[in-house]
Amino acid sequence: MLLADTLAAILAGHRQPELRALVARHAVPLGAAPASYVPLLGTPHAAPPPMAAFLTGLAGTAVELDEGNYPAGGHPAIHALAAALAEAPLHPHATGADLLAAFEAGYEAGARIGAATTLRPAAHPHGTWGVIGAAAAVAHLRRLDAAATQRTLDIAASLGLATSATASLRGGSVRNAYAGAAAQNGMLAVDLMQAGVTGEPGGIAVVFGNVIGSAYDESRIPPGRLFEKPFIKAAAACCRETQGALEAIETLLDTQPLGDPDAIEAIEVATFASAALLDERAPVAPIAGRFSIPFTIATRLIQGHAWIEAFEEPALSDPGTRALAAKVAVREDPALTALLPARRVCRLTLRLRDGTARTAEVVGTPGDPDRPLPESALREKFRRCAEPGFGTGWERLWHLARDAAAQPSAAALIRAFQPPAP
């Protein structure tokens, strides 16, 4: 299910204009591709494996639909899968089960490093410990033994990025390139190890405990498999920390439809510290809108949804949406921050011009590990991501992804996710 959901995010991301421009520059049509190139999902093109990893990672985060993991503090799946999808076609005998196992190995490795790391407050998690997951996925497909894998991960630790947590808040869509660069560098780490390059012994603890992070403590890794504890987003193409407020609005609308948004006097949101940072009322670019609680609420009320189009330029500049976003105030409630990590609470109060007020409080959001989405919801999300590029063929892709372990060829599975050439 996690594989299917991440593939859907990649397909949706490849329809963004920046992805189309980069594919045109760095990939070639399948029919003209050298034998060393690999298929690029979501496009009728192929690219050199490292560039395929980069473009896939960029696409998978471009519209903010990919999964995440609370203990890890980030998004392990796209880092691991982008590298695995670029590596698997190089192994003619690799099966769908091999691809799935590499995805899981990479997810688990990256998520565990993330859970053990206390990132510095200014760092964004994308592109940091995800390089470990990418390297682990590739090492798995190349069948490296434990010692060689450890050497690879020591190298990978030094190939993460110095990311910025505020880039997306200020409109910097370079943030979407972080996962792609980490996937690319994860592949590079394996190549370097096999060429004889050595990493810093114990480099993981050094880099993630002292350089990118301020502490590294493996006792913080929760028991069990983190691969089994993701959060998966439903039909909302925005940051997870905006989605508590979004669910609170949905709860109020389910109880009593709003009618005219002009009837709103003010909206007040109280939540925990990290969510309260997403308080920009006038985002300057689509990515900033995806990381803004005021804009997410406003675009949902004006556009009627929070899907991809609700965060693109026409919606971003819509006067009514911007006017409504200006009425949304977000603040941290220290009492709610104190409930973390056990409870992620958001309280929203809707005040109307007639003097009435309605309040909703939500704990977590649909798709959390303790509130899993039904398969029907994930299937519908997959349809919305895949149908624009594949028409009715989306349903076949859904079944292929859901049954990936039974596919005899990983390369054939990946090629199935390429639309026909125009």
C-alpha cells in the first residue's frame, strides 16, 4: 500500500511544469535511450540512473502528497523508493518482490537514523538522513553483505544536504529537490564504496549527532518496524501539519454547511509548536501555500477542496482566498505542545459575522498510524494522481502496485508506469 501511494505521488509530481522542463533537459525519449539509461516513471522518457533517482525524488515531493513517519520526523519513503526505482532496472533478474524488499530496507534504514537524530532546528529533514535510506535500498538490490553495506552507509552519511527548514515557508521550491539529491547521492555512495572510496568510521553518529543534528541516540528508535507505522495523506496536497486544521474545518462543515465564506468574521487556530509555525497569511508561491495553515483553510473554503489545483497559481492569487486567509490567526498553545508526541491536537474556532462561533478539536488526522485510511480512500487518491496521465489504465496500475511482490520483473513493473509517447 505504501509503495502504491508513493508511486501515485511521483506520477502527480511529474505533471508539474518544473518537472516537465527538467525531464526535457536531462532525459531522452525511450526509443532513443542508450541501454545504460533507465525508465523514468510518469514520463515516456529514460535517463541515466543517478538523474532518474534525482528526478523521481523531486517529482515525489513536488505536490506534497507523499507519506511521512512521525518517529523519523520526515518522509522516508520517497528517498528510498526514488533510488530503488532507478537501480532496479539495472538488474535483469530483479523481481517485484526484490524491489519491494529494497524499498522496505531503505525506508527502515532512513527512518531509524531519523528517529535517532535530533536535527538542528534550522534544518529540514528532507535530504538529510534520507541519503542513508537511498543508499541502503541500492545496497540491497546489489546484494551487498552486511560489512559492505555498513561501509556504504558510512560514506552516505557524509553525502546528505545542509537543508533549510524555512525554504518552503518563504516560497523556495528548492525544498522539493532535497529528496531527489539525497536519492542521487545514495546511489553515488554505493558506487564510491565499490570503487574503493572509504567513509568516516562511525560517520552516521558523527554527522547526525554533531553536524546536521545536535544529538544522535539509537535508544530513541521505537521498537518494531517503522515501515509499518507511516502516516499516509488523503486528498490534501499540503503539509501534514496543516491538516489538523483542515480536518477541523471539515468537521464543522459536516455538522453545518457554511454557505457564503463572506459570513466569516475570523478563524482562530490553536495547535502545537511545530504546526503553529505554519502561520503565513499571504504566501508568495504555491509551495508556501502548501505550508500555510491560513491559506490551506482559505483555499479549502473557496475552492471547495485541498487537492493539487487548490495550491497552484490561480488559487494562490485569488482575491477572495487571500482575503479569507488574512482572517485566520494561528497560535501555539503550550498545553497542546506538551501533549506531543502522544497526541497531535488542533483546535479551531470559526467566528461568524452574526456573532455565533463554532469550535472543533481534532486529535491527529486521517491516515495517521492509529487512524489508517481505508483502502478505498487510497485507491481514490491513486486514481486522481494517475488518471490524468493514463486514463482508464490507472486501475491496472493500481493492481500492479498493490500486487508488486508477485510481479516477475521489477523492470517491467516500472515500465508499466510510463505513459505512451505523445
